Amino acid sequence: MLPLIVANVAIDIWKINSDKQDKRIQDALRIMRHVLETRKDVPNVMYRNNIGVIGFRYGAHYPATKTRKRSGYGLAHIVGSAKEDFGKYEGSPAPEDVLKIIPETILEGTISRSHKRRLQIMHKGYLVLIDKGGKSPKAPRWVFHAYKLYK
């Protein structure tokens, strides 16, 4: 199987599949793979009772240069950042491991409001940010936006 190239990062697709996880997490990983392959957002990926529908955004990744910090949003930014950080500090996960963390954090984490239109979800030292979705009836209630791994 050929690796998936996202934001100049190669990921072997089989590495993000795990038969030990819950079915909802597997479904989310499968849809993440679809978002990364097609580079198109998927509005209805996950559902959590006290949040509602959550979608995944492909986004964009802009690596750091001499004059600006790295920036971006969505899955492309997460994969690109994980690739840049991998091996730089002790415990830095591989990009495919970072993708496994996101659905579990969304489903099992503790929710707090960080801003009027944003929720933070913390789980096992990981932070996922989701933003309020669009106003259209077809838009998800929340859109996965960012992820932070603390050292």
C-alpha cells in the first residue's frame, strides 16, 4: 500500500488503524483518512451527547520560516506539525499516532468553554479545540479545529 502524502508528510495508512479501539474511534479514523486523501472537509463525522455533531476540516499547514512561526488549522496542520516535531523532544509522537489521539480525546475528554465559539476538550494531557460550525442546516454544530500535545 502506498503512503498518503499530506502537507509533505508521508503516512502509511495501515498504521492509523487499530482493531483494539472502539468502533466510533475507528470510524473517525477512517473518515480522517478520507479527509486527508481528498483534501475535502467532512461535516458529520462524530457525535457526542453533550456537544452534538462534530465535523473534520482539512485545513492548511504553513511551516515556520525565518520570519514567521508555523501556522495553520485542521488535519493538514496537525499532520504537518507532528512531522516537524517528531523526534525533536522526548515523547514526541509520530504523525499517525497523533491522529489516533484525536477521536478518543473528543469522545472521552472533559469539556470546557475557552471562548464564545470554541470548546476545549482535555483528555490524558491532550487538548482538542472545536469551533462552532456554520449557520446552515447542513453545517455541523461543531468543527474540529486544532489539537495540542503538551510535553
